Amino acid sequence: MRTGLFKRKTKCFGIDFGTDTIKIYKKGTGLVYVQKTAIAVKNKKTVIAIGDEAYDMYGKVPEQIEVIFPLINGVIASFDRMVSFMNCVFLDLTREIGKFYGAEFHLVVPADLSELEKKAFYDVIDKSFIRASRVLLYDKPAVDAIGCGIDFNRTEGTLICDIGAETTEVSAIAGGTILHSRLFKNGGKDIDDAISAGVKKNYNLIIGKKTAENCKKNVLTLLEDDDRTEKVYGIDLVDNMPKELLLTDSLARPYADEFLNSLIDNIKSVIERIPPEFASDFYKCGITITGGTSSIKGLEKYLKDNLKFEIKTAEDPSDTAINGLALIMEGKYKLEQEV
Ligand SMILES: Nc1ncnc2c1ncn2[C@@H]1O[C@H](COP(=O)(O)OP(=O)(O)OP(=O)(O)O)[C@@H](O)[C@H]1O
Ligand SMILES: [Mg+2]
């Protein structure tokens, strides 16, 4: 009898569905997939690329090819596109790590979503060709906290602020529970959009998504005396010719204002909801900022000056949610309550 003896061990994956970047962790192996959450579709039905390759096509391809972002503001915008995207991701992964039909999946989703919106992530995995054996959902603030090195079960009170691409999730946690969490529709992409719009208005120059994102990463700084410049290339609105612009940090800085003002308002609105008996704990522990957008230069000091709270930036901020999930999956952190 061969049954049982040669049975393969169930593979186990963790997924952080970022609006900008999907991150997949494989138990016992590590991060196995980090790609833009994008899918390129030809004639509305044939998938021709996914991930970074699809993102790179944005704005460069003929009309019959559409680059779609299946998540908007942390929520599944098109269920069918999301299933197609995940099927392609799973196919890519199968090529790299072998088949994993019947695998187990641990998903991290924003806490401040409706039950239906959360269930949609479960359903995407359920409808994919992989035929998952088990799908578990976790609230992101808990997993993020663990990924930031915070003892979620025992913290007396702290704030986690995950500033991603299209969302900012601000959460107050204490004693293994999420006291309050809000998902705001603001993220680093707002700055990219403001840079594109500003450069168009002030310099008659049309620049691409990627160029604007690179300006944010390379030129934008909230620190004084931190001189930065970047050559930016785009198409001149007047004569349709390619043109170069030297963008400096002082020219780029105002484009971040609207985003920064909303960020302060968003964090304050959660601080205002902290129950009075926790006030001293939260004040002592301060706020941990994470998510890719927390890497904006000088953001930690800017928030400290404006909120008068202790601010810490997480290590590895783009990956704290997936790193937290990895600790749970590997049995290195045990959540005392289901979240
Ligand atoms: N060094 C940097 N400076 C500024 N922004 C950065 C930097 N590195 C990454 N980002 C921004 O971080 C964002 C991606 O972060 P992250 O991976 O946390 O988002 P996400 O999880 O995909 O999105 P969301 O959490 O909103 O669903 C992008 O907008 C990217 O431009
Ligand atoms: Mg995220």
C-alpha cells in the first residue's frame, strides 16, 4: 500500500494584496513573489502580461491593450480581473516552484472593510484553479504590528499607520485587540498624481506614471538642506516634442502638501478615538509608521513636529505585513485571539 507514505506535505502561502504590489510568502522558503498588482489585457479578453511587465506597458501600448489595476484603494475593483490576475500569478509561481494544488492560504486584508469586501479576497482564491484546501483571513493592523516587531498580544497601547500606495490604514491596538482602525483612501500615489498634474500645469510637460513615482522617491524630501535634483523627461504639450526638465526638491515639495495635510488629519482622527484610560500608554508608545510611502525622506520628523507624538519608522516598511504573516505561519508568533 502506497497511500499516505508518499503523500506530499500541503504547501502553505501567505499573501498581502497591496494595491500597488502583491507580496507572496511561501512557508519554509521566504518571499517568492513581489510584483506590481497589474494585468495587461488585449482586446478585453486575452491576458498578455501581469505584474511589473504589465505595469511597464502602461501608457506605452496601442489602444487595444489595456493595463488594468484590479485593486483600487485596497478593495477588489473587478472580481473577474482579480481572479484572472491570481490565476496568472499562480501559473508563474508553478513554473518556479512546482505545482501546489490544494495549498493552504493565509491572507492579510485591511481591518476596516465590510465583511463582503473581505470575503471577496477569500472568494478570489477559492475561484482560482489552485483549489485551495484552506483559506484564512487576518486583519492587517495585527499582522503589521507583528511585522514591525511589536508584541501585538501584550502591547498596552500603540498606533500603527500603514501608508501604502492608495490607502493609509491607521489603527489603535492594545492587549491583543484592534481598538479602532480606519482605512483612508490616501497614499503615495496621490503624490505621484500631484507631481504629474503640477509638472503639466507649470511646465507644459506630460510625464508618465513611473517618472512621477521616481520623482517622489528620488527628489521629494521633507528635510531642509537636503538638496536633490532629477532630470525628468516627458512630452511638451505645445509642440509634442520630447523635453527635459530639471526637477529640484524645492520644486517637488509643494506637490506633497495635499497628501501630507490629509495624512495629519487622518492620524488625528484616530488619535481622537483613543479611549481616555489608554491615553498615557498610547502617548508613551507613540506611532509606528510603515508601508512603502513611510519611506518619504523626512516623513518621520515631519509627523513628529506636527503631531507632537513619538514616531518610529518600521524597518523594511513595504514588507511589514508579509513579514508579520511569515512569523505567524512559521509558528514564531502566536496570536492569542483570532483577528
Ligand atoms: N523610497 C520611497 N519613497 C517614497 N515612496 C516610496 C518609496 N518606496 C516605495 N514607495 C511608495 O510606496 C508605495 C508602495 O508601498 P506598499 O507596497 O506598502 O503599497 P501597497 O501595499 O501595494 O498599497 P496599499 O497598502 O495602499 O494597498 C508606492 O506608492 C511607492 O511609490
Ligand atoms: Mg499595503
